[in-house]
Amino acid sequence: MMNQFVSLWIGFRFYVARQSNRFISFISFASTAGIALGVAVLIVVLSAMNGFEQQLQQRLLGIVAQGELTGVEAPLENWQKIVASAQKIKGIEAAAPFITMQGLVQRQGGFHGLTVFGIDPALEAKVSTLPEFVKPDVWQALEQAEKNNILLGASLAKKFNLQIGDKLSLFTPAHKSKGLAKPKSHQFVIAGFYDVGGEIEQTTAYISLAHASNLLDMQDNVSGVRIKVDNVFDAPRLIRELGYSQQQYMYISDWTRTQGHLYQDIQLVRMIMYIVLALVIAVACFNIVSTLVMAVRDKESEIAILMTMGMKRASIMMIFMVQGAFNGLLGCGLGGLIGTLVAANLSAIAKGIESIFGVQLLSGDIYFIDFLPSQLQLTDVVAVIGLAFVMSLIATIYPAWKASHTAPARALAGGS
């Protein structure tokens, strides 16, 4: 125990003393700075990937169907029975019916494709987070079945310069008939807008379920039933369990088919960035090798004296491993602090950059969100710092081993 304490003390003294050698000090600073930079950037990147995953679940998967049952060639009948069946399956949180219409809206500049969902606002609020992005009075306006109110995405309204109260025409295909048929035109009044960001605002609108049923003469039938689950990763299993229990033919779908590529892309980017930045940290850590090799050459006579006084080779190794560990600790500490501060304020920093330079880092027309998210997790910080510190310790092994095999007589005689 005493030998270990002595090794720690001498290692610390050597670490402080080597700062007087400017070249060794510079190499030591470079390795520490490299570790700090790699740790900080890796924490920020992982936090950004966590943020994208969180927004995918809260925003996109909160609005689009996590699971969905739709009719094959005819509307679904007795949707109330399907909803009741869903409530009996453990893991399914709620279910709600919908009617879908697809058509074109015409504004100055041409036509634009739009999918209109007829929803029951009371039931939809149980399966969707859409009400969180809509003003309460606007959401209540959808409950008025006798009115032809429509809820549009904010970006679509901005694109066509639409205001609340404006009228909107939706042209839908006519029912199958012989020869060409004139498309049907449906008139709506804009009741309000929802603002979630992303492409969904450009392509999706909402009306009341009762009004959609009247327009399509569906009576008590619906196009399909949306499902919300407790754990989004259980959606494929649960939606199939529900679908297989029904007697009528229907399509079974879940979010992994429609939006799964986004989740896979996030995980792929996370893995690639982790590997690349881990290699950057490894390169910085192995600068410690150069620092310690020069430190060993600089301290050969001191090593020889300690060995002649009876210090064991393991204790000599400990001395130089302690020096490298100080580099790793300092780099990991600084990197962890900087990375944590940046990751915690990443969204605000991104907004500041956008306002200063007049650029948009993420476009809602391309991505499912139009801002840079961040979710800092303690486990990521601990894992990154632990990885960097282990790498720095590994980098000390060879120079420390060389130091422990110094020949005392040759070192004291001034040999090489």
C-alpha cells in the first residue's frame, strides 16, 4: 500500500515537473486537448441523436398512426367493436376511427396534393398528440359536425398565404363509372392551423369524422382505426394481435413500415459518429505515448536511482501510468464539462447561429422537424468519459513498461 502511495506521489511530481520542458509540455497539452475535444463532440452528437429519437416519438409518432387497421376494398364495419377489442389487449393504450380522403387543392400557382382525415376529436385526442399543437378553440371547432371546418398545417397555410376563415376547395376523384367523370369538389372553411414542423404539415389536413362521413356517404362505416400503444417498439406485435382477432378482411400496418426508415437512419448515424469520434479520441490518447516516451528519456537517471533504492518494476510502471492518467482525467473532465454545457443548450445555440447568419440548419420541408433537438443523458456522458479514460490508460502501458526495464547502471553512466 505504501509503495502504491509513493508511486502516485512521485508520478504526480513528475507530471508537474515535466511542464518545465516546453516541448514535452506542448505534446502533453495537445493530447489533453484532443481528448477533451473528442469527448465533448461525442457527448454533443449523442445528445443530438437522442433528441432526434425523442422528437420522432413525441412529434411524428405522436401524430401519425403507431398502428393502423384499414379496409381492403370496402370500409371497415362496426368500428366500435374493433375499438373495444383493442382496449382488451394489454399494451394498447387507445384506438380511434378515421375516414380518409385524398385530393387536390387549387390555389394561385397550381394544385397541391392533400390527404384529409376525418376524425372524432374526443377519441383522436387519446391516440394522437395533435391537440397539443392546436389552439383549444380550434380543436373544439372540429367537433361541430354540421360545419365544414378544416384544420391545416401551418407551413401549407404559409405556402398558399391562407388565413383563418378562408375557403378551400378539395377536388377528389369521382366514383367509378363508365368513361370520364368530373371530379367532385368539396368546400371547406379554414378553422385553424397546427404547427408540428416537417413534411406532414404540407400533406395532411383534418376535418370532423361526421362531416367526412356525410361527404363520402359512409354512414356508420370508417376507413380505418388508429392504434396507440404504450411502447412504440411493441406496435408491430400488438397491431397484428388485434388484426388477427378480427373477422373482416383488413390491412395491418404500423409505424415501422411508414416511418421506420427515420429511426434506422438515426441509429445508423449514431453508430457511425460513435465509431468515428471514438477513433478521434483514440488518436488523441495515443499522443500520450509520445509524451511518456519523452518523459521516460528525460527521467532515466531518476528512474535508475529509484531502482537502485529498491523500488520494484511494478511501482516504476505505476509512476508513469499515473502521469498518463492525469492527462486522461484532465481531458475527460474538460471534455465532459464542455460537452454537457453545449448539449444542454444545443437547441438555443443552433437558433442563435440561425439568427446571426440568416440560415436554417434544418428545413421542415426535408426533415420531420425544423429545429436541432438535444436530449442529454447521464448514461451517455458516463460511457463516453469512461471510454476515453480507459483508452488513455491503455496508451500508458507501453511507455511505463519501457520505463520499468531501464538499466540503472547504463542510465547513471549516461548511456542510452
